[in-house]
Amino acid sequence: MRFQERCFPYVFAIASTAIALLLSLWLQPLLLRNLDAFFYTATVISAWYGGCRSGIVTVILDTLAINYFFIPPLYQLTIAQPINFLQLSTFSLIGLIINFLTSNFRDSKKKIERLNQQLLQEKADLLGMASSAAQVGMRHWDIATGRIQCSADYEQLFGLTPGTFDGRYETFLTYLYPEDRELVDRALQQTIQNKNLYQVEYRVVWADGSIHWIEERGHAFYNEAGEAIHVTGTATAIDRRKQAQGLLQETFEQQRLLMEVSQRIRQSLNLQEIFQTTVDETRHLLKTDRVIIFQFDPKWRGTVVAESVGTNWRAILSTEIYDPCFSEQYVEPYKQGFVTAKSDIYKAGINSCHLELLANFQVRANLVVPIVKGSELWGLLIAHHCDAPRQWNSSEIDLMRQLANQVSIAIQQSELFKQVQTELAERQQAETLLRLFVQYAPAGIAMFDRNMCYLMASQRWIDQYNLESIESLIGRSHYEIFPEIPPRWREIHQRCLAGAIEKSEEDFLIRANGIKQWEWWEVHPWYTAKNEIGGIIIFSVDISNLKKIKMNLQQLNAELEQRVIDRTAELSEVNDRLQEVLIALQESEERRRLALDLTHIGFWDLYIPSRCVIWNDNQFRVLGFAPYSVDPSYEVWLNSVHPEDRSWLEERFLESVRNHTDYAAEYRVIHPDSSVHWVMARGKAIYDELGQPLRSIGVVLDISDRKRAEQALQQANAQLLQHKDQLEKVNQQLQTTVEELQIAEEELTINNQQLEVAILTAKSQQQRYEDLFNFAPDGYLVTDSLGMIQEANQAATNLLFVSSFNLVGKPLAIYISNENKQFFRNFLIQLQQLSGRSISELTILPRQGNSFPAEIAASAIRNEQGEIIGIRWLIKDISDRKQAEQALKESEAKFRSLCEYSPIGVFMTDIHGQCIYTNPHYQKICGSTFEELLGEGYIEFIHPEDQEVVLNQWLQAISQKQEFCSEFRYLHKGGIIRFVRVQSAPIPSGCGEIVGYVCTVEDITESRIIEQMKNEFISVVSHELRTPLASIRGSMGLLASGILKDKQDTTQQMLNIAIHDTERLVRLVNDILDLERLEARKVNLNKQRCDALTLMQQSVESLQPLALQNNITLSIEPTSIQVWADSDRIIQTLVNLIGNAIKFSPPHTTITLKVQNEADHILFQVQDRGRGIPADKLETIFGRFQQVDASDSRHKGGTGLGLAICKLIVQQHGGKIWVESFVGEGSTFYFTLPKFLD
């Protein structure tokens, strides 16, 4: 059997040669040439199946067969001509090379298979050791007996001493955490029933009470009847993994919170919403009792502007806080980023004033991080733990720092946005005002750019020149619209465009249509923001009518002057008469006043509803007062009446008012000096249209003299008769007053009618309000200031599942979920403190059905004094919106996670191509930040040479709403060029409209380089193999044809070419083989102590003839240093480096070799004065087939593998190789070797 195995390769070689011979003989008439392909194929097959020796036998047999059957003389083994010998030698050489390569590849494959088998065996041996080292326990459960057999490691996982487990399944269950027993039992039952693997994670309780996590995997085994007989599994401790998962989850939540806050800052400008999200999420993540954002004022007092607090702790939102210790101790440290973390405020050495403040807020531990805006301390982000002391870890502190930074960014962004909005509004307002001013200005106004194209025009300009519209002018040339404009105006335009100002008060113009006009005009240049002339503005006013009016006025002026002279005389006469009448009127008024004074009659006018009264001077005197020494009033008059006369007098006055009769009485009054006087009073009441008394007017007269004596009475009667005319005048005045009162009564009637109309309107509005109130789609409630329901519409009763009757009188708080009750109470307090409308979201708990989220808008109802007398509530069910938001959040979270950790760059744009998002990998490709890429920032990183083409393709895809795909270059911020493949797809909205685009950016720089290297490698190898073979084939073909048999010189030349190319081919094959062996580490380095100087001398000696042939001087700086290396391989390296230097150095230059003793290695240098190497080739020339110039392989010789071989030799010695070069100055190659250590 062994003999047969040894003979089989050779039998196979003979058989393959025979088959190749038969095919060649059979196909010889058809192919004519290249019959050696069959023999090469036989060599490959033989070497593959039989090995190297079988291949050699095949090559020998093939050579003999070719010589015998195909080379004259046929059927003989003799060689008649040298050319035949060369042909056979070439075939043999190529056959041996093919045999060597094929057998080498076959041996490599077998070695790999053997190594795989060896590794499998080693893995099997190490499995047991690994399971023990990894603390993996094994368990075998016999289902029939219920016994469990387990390894010692399995017992240790349960906290048991090896050998102490009794093997009972019931005992096994007692070690499990109570809540996990059912889980484990169910997993075992399912694997038995479903016949699949099981994997379960559960907890075990050790004897010391500690809890540990275990992961168990296994499967069941079955008998022939398909019944489970036992279950085998392995268990592993996963405590560390669970801890790592917890930390990872915590880190993820922190990053999620930072991302959410960051996104809100980018997407929202609602600062309060960002604040509230920050405190809510932070409290939830830190699992603490209160988180607040505290804002300072200039005096270092402050207010809590956002708060998230647990239900059991005091809410301090909007609380103003002042800590006298703060400004002295903490302001400057906080500005520098100081963080305060107190695990227990009672043990932290806090000042008493600050400690008292914290205790008042129920704080036990706190974490304070400053919020710095620019260089100023804006406020604080504070976390309070109220229940017990708490140790703050570094990750929580870092999270608070990052959140404080995000809040600071939000504050600055909000302020900047407000500033921008203000500036934008002012600009828009100014522009609007400018356009309105120009459009409706009462003059012709036109604004032009430097090319005299219209930018703006007034309506008067359009009307003045009979143009179509303002819109038809914009963008068109003034000279296009008015081609007949004279050169004079063109010159004016050009002077003004140069900075001049031209104007004319009156200019007579004749239009192209023959119309003659007088105009006032003025032309000014206008300036851009850079103080450059941007164009001109023309103002013109048609003053033709004004001119006509001016001439008419001049004519009328002369006529008026004469009329004024005439009228002046007439007016002088009339004025004299008016002066006389005025003097007469003044004398008459004086007489009337004197008449009243002389009669001593007092006059009063009483406004009955308010008892306000008006007296004349005599009224005061009748009552014994100096005029206006007291305020006139009904009480002053009544108090002046004699006590005996008051009751009947007041009764008579009131009776006259009630009975609509005149009032008349004589009664006594007591003066302030206690003297008693008689007076007589007469009066009349005035009533409104309803018959209600409104005013009472009358007169009084002192009749004391008549009462004292008869004579005085007669005298008084005589005086009354004498003053009868005066009384008649007074009566006339009273009559006038009555008429005025009648007019007032008519006005009051009209007012009453208007009031009735207003009442009807109010009733209509009230009905409209009630309809809106009752049929509103959202719940509407009215409560008192404490939240007790007073009124509710139908929608509110439907939401709360309570009738309106049962709802009124109930507190609104009972319909708020428990977790929101404290927030609702705080919300009520805020409504009492704040003005305006407040909006919040709460969970409503109706009388029936499930709770639902609701948006509550509330506003306080205040009286005239500003006191709250009630609250209006608007309740809207937002369940659908919340579900949509939740779905959106989940979708966004998935998208964000996918994008943030994607190895491919991602960016998003809006419908206009403005970038709105980039992921970290895209930022890495561009070497830029998130902010720099927003808007059109991402376009700046497209290579300038590609921008125009890419943008045109991109805009075309956007305009056609199609996908975009292209490969182009990106210019990294550091100057590095990256090739990318960009693909985009539209983002549709819910209604199918495209709202933006998502784009993926794949960095294909490395793949392009690899593809290029592969193509170059294949190209170079094929070229390097094909070129010498083509030369050999051409030379041999000429020789075989017999054309050169009489030309010995040419024949010898062809033979030399064939030999040279054969040597080149052999050298290429040897270099490829050397490179392959070095890369596969098949070369065993024979390291020994070597002298560096000797190595350099031997290398120079081998290349000295080549150097002399090229007029190159080889110089060695003699330094004797011992190295630890393989001398043959180092000489090979030096020969390659020196040979390259000779090839690329100009004649009459020197190549210098040096060696230096460095601290930890030996440094070799080969320096030349050649053409140098470009900077972009300094790294690549050490690769396969890499040359500075592609033509070097033809002109200079070489394979392009020498430096690659040098690199591998140096690296396998533990050194490194590099080059420093300047184009046109030369190159210096360096490599290092380890020192020889005694």
C-alpha cells in the first residue's frame, strides 16, 4: 500500500504527459503553433495532484516528448540546432517555474488544512480548561428520577461549598429568587415540549442573603419514543454584565437627556419649555426629589424659574430667594465653573445662614452647578435630595455640568433670537414704510440701480408718465421704457451716478407726445451699506397747474388789494358800531347784577338726587354767612333754620316736590351771631320724563324788617313794588332755566331710548356667549378662586362623565389624577400670582372610564381692585396628540440612535436644500462641527472643482423630487481630500408632500485606494510577465522561422535579448517569491553578531561595477558598530537601496553610506543626490510595484518590489524604514536595527 502511494504521483505524471502528447498530436493540424500549452497544463495538473517531484518528472517527460515528436529531426532525441536547445531550455524553465508555483500553492493549502485540524483539537482540549477558568458550571437533570448532577463550579455559582448540594430538584428551586422560580420552571418545561434550546437569566439567593445573577443555557435529550429523559445545561455568573448593563443604561439615559435638551434648543425657542424639560428629565434620571433652575438678579437675589418636585415635598417655583452669604463666598468661584456637591448639609460645614435656608426647603443633600452666560453668572442648576443623605457620583456631576452648558446655550440662543427678531421686525417695518411712502408719496419717485434699472417707483410716477403699473417697471431699464430720452438727461444720470446732486425748481419740458409741462425735479445718488453708490433716486413733481394758479393768483392779488382797501373802510365803520353795542351790553349786564344785589334776593338751585346746591351771594347773606365762606349745601341751609320751623318747613318742601306744586314759605333762620331773621322762600321743582324730581330752583328774601314792624312791612311792600320790574327779569331768567331743563329732559329721553337698544344688544351678545359656551368642542369651566366649580358647559360634563347639576359645587381637584394633584395646587397658586393666561398639561380622572391627558388653559377673573373672584378653565383632550407625540418620539429616538452611531455619514435638509441635521460620522468626514454644517455650510466642504456639477445635479433632483446619487470629493477642514458616495431620498409628510431629504455619505477613499492598488498590481504583474515573455517569444519566433540563419550577428543579438528577458523574468519571479515568503514569515532569519561597517563594505563591493559604469562614487563613513541581524538579508536590503540610488542619481555624484549608534538602536543611512521623491509618494513607494514614475520599469529596469522587500526584512528584524527627500535635491533612506547585547 505504501509503495502504491509513492508510485502514484509518478504514474500520474506519465499519464498526464501522455494525454498532453496525444492531444498535441491530434490537434497539431488545427493549431499549428502553441502546442506547449497542453504540456504546461499537464505540468500544472501533475504538480497539483502529485507534488513538486511529480511536476519535475512531468517537465522532463514533456521536454523529451516535445524534442522527440515536434522538433526536427523528428522521432530522435538529438538536438540539431542551438535554437532548438534554447526552445527546450525556455520550455523547461517556464515549466519548472509553473511547477514550483503550483506545488508551493498546494503545499500552502495542505498546511492550512493541517493547522485548522490542529486548532480544532486544541480548542477541544482547552474547552474544559476554559469552562473552569470562566466559572461556567454544568448541570444534568434526570427527569425520571428528579435528580440533578452538577459540577463544583455550578455549586459555587449558588454560593454552596462543592459537594454539599443534595441533588434534589426541589432543593434547587429553593435557591432561586422567589420571583424567578416560575420563570425558570416555565423555561425548562417549554424546552421539553418544543424540543429547542433554552436560555434564561435568573437570580439566586446565597446563604449570606446576597443576590446574584446567573445565565443558564441548555437543551433536552429524548429517547426513541420522543420522550424527554434528561436536560443538560451550563450556567454562567453575569453579575458584572448586569452591572455593566445598568451603567450602560444610565449612560444612555444621560446621553438621551442631553440629546433631547440639545435638540429642543435647536428646534425650539421657548426658553421656559426647555427649562421645564431639563428639570423634569433630570429629576427622573437622577431619581432625586427636586431639581430647579435658579436665576439671579443684579443684586444676587434670585427666583426659581423652573422646578420639578416630588409630590411629598414643598414646591418653591417662583419663590424669591436671598442668601446674604452667597455674594461674598460663591459668586467668583461659580463664575470659574465651581461645583458644589454636598452629600449631607449638616455635615458639610455650611454657614448657618445658608444652612437655615436649605433646611427651610427640606433639603438634605444638594448638587449645585453654575449656569454661566458668556463670562457672567446667570443662575444655578440645582438638584435637591430631601429624603436622606446622598453621595453624588462623578457621572451625575458631569451630567449636570453638561446640562448647565446646554441651558446656557439655550439662554444665549433665545436672547440672540429675540435680538434678531427685533432687528428683523424693525427692518421689515422700515422697508414696508419705505415702500408705502414711495408708493403713495404725492410726488413722482423712482429708484434705479447703477444700470438704470427700476428698483422702486411711486404710484404718482406711474400716473404722471401714463405707465401700466409699478410691477411692470421693476427690473426693466429706464432707457428701454423711455427710448426718446434726450442726451441731457442721460448726462445728468451719469453725473449723479458719479456722486453729484442735480435739481431744478422750475423746468419746462415737452414730452414725446407733445404735452408741455412745468416740473420741479431733483436727482440724488443712494449708497449701499459699504458706502458705495448703488444707483440714483429721481424726485419729480408736475407743477403745471401750480404755475397756472400762480399766474392767476398774481392777477387776483391786484384785484384783492383794491377790494381790501374798500373793505377796510367799511370794516372800520362797522367796528365802531360794534364797540358801541358791546359797551351797551356791558352796561345792561352791570345793571342786572346791581338789581339783584340791590334787592338782596338769594337764589338757589338744588340737584335733588345728590342734594348738591348752588347759591348766589345774597343767599349766603340771607343765612348770615359771608359769600362762599362755607360750602353751599342742603344741610347748611337746614341747620340755619330755626329749630321750631325745621320740621314743618322740610315737610312743606318735600310735599311740594311730591305734589308737583310750587313751594312757598316764610320761616326764621338763625345767623352765626345767634340773631334771628325772617326769610321768605319761593321755589319750583323740575322733573325728568318719568316724573321723578330732578332739580329744585328758587329764591329767598330776608323779611325781618316786615316782621318787626308794620311800617317796615309797608316800606318793604313799597320796595317790592318798586322792584317789580327787577323781579320780572328774575322770573324771565327762571323761565329760561325751565326751558333749558325741558331741553335736557328731551335729551334724557333720547338717552333712555339708546339705553334700551344697548340692553337688547347686550341680551343678544349674552345669548351668543351662552351658545358658544354650551356648544364649544372643548370643556369650559368657571370656578371660584379656590377651584370650586361654579359653571360648566356640555363638553366639560361629557369629558368628566358627570352631569352639570352634580358638577357644580365640586372641587375641580377631584378630577385630577393623584400624581398631578400637587402640580395642580401649585398651578392654582401661580394663577393667583401671575397675570394673563397659563397653559399646562395634566392627567384628568373622569367619574367613569380611563384617565386621559388634557391640556388645561386657565386665566384669573379679577375685580376692579385686582382681586381674584374666579378662574376660567379650558380643558382639551389631547390623547390623540400624546399618542402621536409618543410615536414620533420613539421614531425619532430610533432614527437618532441609528444616525448617531452609524458608521456612515448622515445629514438632512429641508425642502430648499438647507441642512438641518448632521450625525457625528458626517462631521468627522468634513472635519467640522454641527453648527458649521447647518444651512448651506455643508456645501463649503465639497471640493471646489466638484461643487458646480454636484450642486446642479442636487438642485435638479430636488426640483424633480427624485433620489440623488453621486460620487465626488470632499475637502476635509484639515486639507485632506476624501472621496465619498452620496445618496439621498425624499422625506414624505403624512399627507404625501415632500418636507425634506435624508442623505447618506459613505467615505470610499480607502476602498478607491485599495481598488486602485489592486488594479495597478494586476496591471504591473501582467505587464512585467507579458513584456519579457513577448520579447522571448518574438526572438525565438524569428530564430525558429529560419530568417536569420545566415545572419550570425542578428542571431546573437536575438539570443542576447532572450537571455536578458529570461533573466529579468527569473528576477521578477524571485522577487515575488521572496516577498511572498517574507509576508508569510516563511523565511527563518539567521541572526548573529555582525559588524555594520563590514555589511556596508560587502554591499558596496557587489555594486561597484555598476557604479563605475554610471560614473557614480560610493562613499562609506567608516564606523564600526555591532548589530544583531541576518547578514545576508541586511546586505540584500543595502544592495536594493544602493542600486536604486545608482539608477536615479546623475553622473559624477556621490552616494554616501552612514551608520550611527543611537540610544536604543542602530541607524543606517543611504544618501544620494538624485532627482528626489515627491512628498505624496514618500509612503507609497514601500508598497508592491510602486515607482515614482511608471516609465522607470522600462527605462531604469527593476520590478518595483525591492523597497517592499526591504521594508519586510527590516520589520522582521524589529526595526523600521523611512525616507526623507526633496525633489531636485536627493533622497536619504533610513532604517534601524537592534543593538547587539552581550
